[in-house]
Amino acid sequence: MRISRTRSLVTLGLAVAMASAATAAESRHVYILLIDGCDARRLTEETTPTLWALSHPGPLRATSYSAARAAMPSVTNTNHAAIMTAAYSAANGIVGNSFWDRDPAHAPVSTESAQYLEVETLFTVIEKERPALVTAGLFGKSKLVNLFSAVPDQQHAPDMLWGDAASEAEAIDVRAGFASDQRTMDEVVRTIEQRQPDFMFAALPDVDRTSHIFGPDSVPARKALSQADRQVGRLLTFLQQQESWPRTVLMITADHGFASVEPNRAEGRPYPLVLFGRELLRAGFTDLVPVANGAVESIALAGGSRDKLSDADGQRMAQARALALAQPEVAEAWYRVPNPADGGSEFTLAHAHPDWHLEHPRTGELILVAKPHHHFGDPFTPRVAGLLGNHGGPDESHIPILITGGDPSVRAQVVADDGAVPQAANPDLGATAAWLLGVRMPRTIKGKAVPKELTGRVLREAFEPSATP
């Protein structure tokens, strides 16, 4: 009887394993492709024919959002994290490409580390919920590998995690531009051929790198955008040849748009680089540290974050805000928490921009927004001074969000900016991917549910009503 019972348990275990494998084999393949720095306003039929065709009614079935937005600030790390955690910065903690830990002895630190993520990534959720699924993260900017690496008891890495190491030191070819988009798509195609991942997040970096150097309106930048479009077409053609195409959903997005920050006296920007940290020091604010994220800057008080401002701190921050608004290049200045010495909640970020969801302590106590075509350079970053293109502000949040694929449930439509259906944002792609793969939404690393207002929404309108995970 013991032998018979053992055989029965083994048979049952094999049956369960086979059923699980069969389910995984028949599950959807969900791929997210991010084009770093792709501004939706620069897509044209001539320069980006593939993306243009997906954005307009035609033979390629896709749902396109005409006024899609990046998470704020509109920078790389924030939006990669927003997609992969299905959450905004107030929850996941990635408030920009860098932040200050409020230790006077420390300089601002980069957020390109999984240790700073305070919400699970989709890689982590899938590993916990459906470990049989194969996952991949492929990044043209190799430093982004650190953002999705494993952290004991917090985050799981994808099954395949790759970064293009050559991109970090690659010199631009005057005629050919950068070559990471080609190398990254080579890796994407190779990964699909060899492993057929169920979920993949891949990012092409060259539009961003070129636009920073030459400006987004330059010939090299347009060429880089055209090259990225060709890589998108290459991926679509390859996917259509796969047996899994009828079960494939491809979501295409960007982490931010771009603005020219070239000096232009005629247009009122002879000095587009804003060094507000210099003004703080001149005014005696030695206990405030500015951290720039392009067109958005955070001002943090030393000695720890504040859940509320004391009378003394409130007066000091009110003076700093007045100084900021006196600068001709600064358009906005908002408090993270209410300031009883200056309008209470009236001048808070949540009141002015409730959709930004940036109220995380790492944001600092005061958030500045530069005027269009200006950007911050604090704390005195020499590298920033030579850029001809940059991003980070609300004007650079215009991105394409396209949902296509061979899955018959994908709808062909343009979701207009008429208020009938909410426009899509990057955290929504993470929520939609979780829904399509049949896994739960990411939780905080402490195991709590992320507040609903800080999570992305499932883009159900992009699929037929009969579509179910």
C-alpha cells in the first residue's frame, strides 16, 4: 500500500507539472519595448513609418493613445521603475535619476540600484506567482541592469538580465551614430529565438544619447529616431514569423520626450542652464541641497525628511521658494508637504499636480520646475552644461504608448484625448502586463498593497471585452 500510494503521489506530481508546463506554453507572451527619449510629437510618416502606422488606423492592428504621458519627473530611471512596479514614484521611491540621502557628508546618489526600489518589480511577482514563466530584461544602457538585479528578501532578477556594456563607453560615429539599438535588438531577437520568454522588457538607448548631444531637432537625432523605428519594424517582422505570434502582445513606449536646451537669445533663453544651488549659497542656505533631474529640481533639508514642517523649517522653505520664483528661468515651485508659513496646502505639489504622485520623502521639501527649454545643473554638474537637449519636466512627458501584437483580442483604435477614456501612462503598462499574465499587482517590499491612487490602471479598453488573462 505504501508503494502504491507513493506511485500515486508521483503520478499526481507529474500530472500537475505537465499541466503547469502546458499552461505556461499556452500563456500570452507579453513584451514591452521602450525607446529611450522618443517624443511622441516627433513621430512622422517619413521619419518613423512603423510607429506612425501603429499610431493611425491601417493594416497594423494597434491601440494608440494620442496623449500618453511619462511618469514625472520625465527621466529614465523613474519611468523604467514606474513600468516595472506598476506604480508611481510616491510608492516605488525612484523619484528621479538621483536623490540626496540628507547626510551632509554625502553627495547625491544615483537611483540605478534595485536596493532603492520600495515596490516589487514584475520580475519579482512573476517569480513568486508563476515561476514557470520565462522572463527577460534587456537594456541598451547597461547601468539599468542594476535597477533590476536581485536583492535578497526584496527583489528577484529576471531569468535573463542583459546590458549592452559597449554602450557606456561608446563613441558616436559621425555618420552612423550610436550602435546600441542594433546590438540590443540583436539580443532581443536572439533571446526570443532561444528562450521564447513569456515576459520581456527591453529598452533602446540611442535616441536619448543622440538627442542629448546634438539636440532633439538635429539631423543626427532624427536619424537616430529613424533607426529606432527600423528596429521596431524588425522586431514586428520577426515576431510575426513565430508560432507564438497569435498569443503575443507588444507594448511600445518611451521614458520621456525631449526639449532643446540650446542657448537662444531671440527666444528668451540666453542661459538655459539654471544653477539654483549657486543662488541658495549666495543667500546663506547652506543646509539645503538641490538635486537636478533635468527640468525638475528637488530641494532637500539636511537632517532627515519631514512629514510636516516646523515653524522654523516652514519659514526657511518659504524664503527658499520665494528665491526660486524670483529666478527668471524658474516657472514653478511647490512644497512636498503643507507649509503652515506659506499657504498651507495651497502651494503643495499634490494640489498643483495631483497626477504626478511625487510625494516621497526622497523628493525633498521643495520641487522646482524650469521654464520650457531650460534645465537645472545642480549640484554644479559640468557634464550637463554641454547638453543641447534634455528632459525631466512636464513638457517632456509626451510619449507614444502603443499596444499591438498577434493576439486577436488587441483592438485597432486611437484613444483620443477627449476625456471619454483616460489617457495611458507608463505605470499602466506594468498593471496591464500583470493582468495579461494572470499575476497579482506588485506590492511594497514590506508586503503591503500599494495604495490604489499610486498604481497604474489596467488598459482594458485596448482589448476586446472577451479578453481574459
